[in-house]
Amino acid sequence: MIKYVLSGVISLLTLTSYCQDKKDHLLNAISFGKQLDTIHGQLIDVRTIGEFNQGTISGAKNIDFMESNFVKEISKLDKNKPLYIFCKSGGRSAKAYELLKEEGFENVYELEGGFNAWKEVQAN
């Protein structure tokens, strides 16, 4: 019985640790802005060009996650510099984050809530 309890506890701790690590790359709009101000990283807007043209974060480069050339375009980025990504609300940037990690980018940070959250904080 104790063997099963210990096994369950270990599994729970492993899962909790995994979930915690999984969210370390998410930054709320305030933290995201502070890091952009202090760390010279690469800022990528993964929304469509139409969304990008309607407004973006100053200094952002547009690389549309939905375009077939996304992997080719991100391969031009510096893997040694921090990379900050965002989309409209967080869905596409979450997928882009996973792809960037697969492509060997180590320091990738995602704007939690996307550009919508950014606009809300900037308005206040």
C-alpha cells in the first residue's frame, strides 16, 4: 500500500513541477514590458500582417505564425538572444513558443494574454 501512495506522490510532484516549469516562460503585460525595457532581446509579433498593421508593440517584427515560411523566417533570428513573442490573445504564441523551443531557441518569453492584455495595461 505504501508503495502505491509513494508512487502517487512522486507522480503528483513530477506533474506539478512540469506544469510549473511549463509556465515560467509566460510574462504578464507589466513584466513583459519591464523586460523589453531592460533586456535587449528580439520582439516578434506572430499575428497576421493585417493585425500587425492595425497596431503592435513598438519595435516588434512581424513573422506570421500561420504562414508557411514561419520556420524559415525564425531561422534568421539569433538563438543566443532572448526572444519575446506575442499574438492577439495567446493561442498562436503558445504554439509558436513550442515550435521555437523545438528549433533550439532557449530564452523564449511569451506575453500572457497577448496584444489584448498589452493594450489593456497601456490604457490604464
